[in-house]
Amino acid sequence: MAEAKKGIVTEFKEFLLRGNVVDLAVAVVVGAAFGAVVTALVKDILTPIIAAIFGKPDFSALHFTINGSVFLYGDFINAVITFVSIAAAVFFFVVKPMNYLIERRRKGGEVDEASLSDEAQILSEIRDLLAAERGTSAG
């Protein structure tokens, strides 16, 4: 029985230390932090700008009532603004740079690391470190 427990513990440890599980955990943590940044952007910058234009500083208070049922459409507006902001940030700061790098590699041109933005250089370094950790070549 002790050997079975040791085998299960070893198997569980191998499962936890698999690259996919660790990558997923990192993605969740970074995603949560990114979500907090975008939420702050929407709450502290975009909402006041929209409020200055439309005159409502807090959309969550917007509602209407029909037959005693309250419809909080202001919360929906906040959720839509947050979603569009997150989608735009992901598109412009992740998807577009990655598509650019993929297209450059597809054309056979080497990407000059010095010409990349600081964020892209950091992402390249992370990619290279992860590839080295797995024992594969980056690229």
C-alpha cells in the first residue's frame, strides 16, 4: 500500500509539473492581473470620458421599471464597455504583434530583435526560456 501511495504522489507531482498545467496556471494569473488593469482603465479613464460626453458618471445606476421589475441596463453598458476594452487590448497588444511576427517568419525574413518593442522583446525572451526549459529550440 505504501508503494501505491508513493506511485500516486509521484504521478500527481508529474501531472502538476507538466508544462501545460504550469503554462495554464501562469496564463490564469496573468489574465487576472490583465483583467484588473483593464477594469481600472474602464472605471477610472473611459467611464469618466463617456460620462463627460453623455453626462452620466455611473452607468450602474441606470435602470427602468416595468410592472415592478427593475431592469439594470447600466450594468449591461458597463459590461459591454469592459468587454470591448479587453478585446481591443488583447487584439492590439497580443494578436497584432504576434501576427506580425508570424508573417515576418513566414516570408523568410528574420525579425530584428532590436527593432521590437520592449514588450515584444520580453515576450521573445520568455518564449526562448520556456523553449530551453523544455529542451527544444525556439522558432
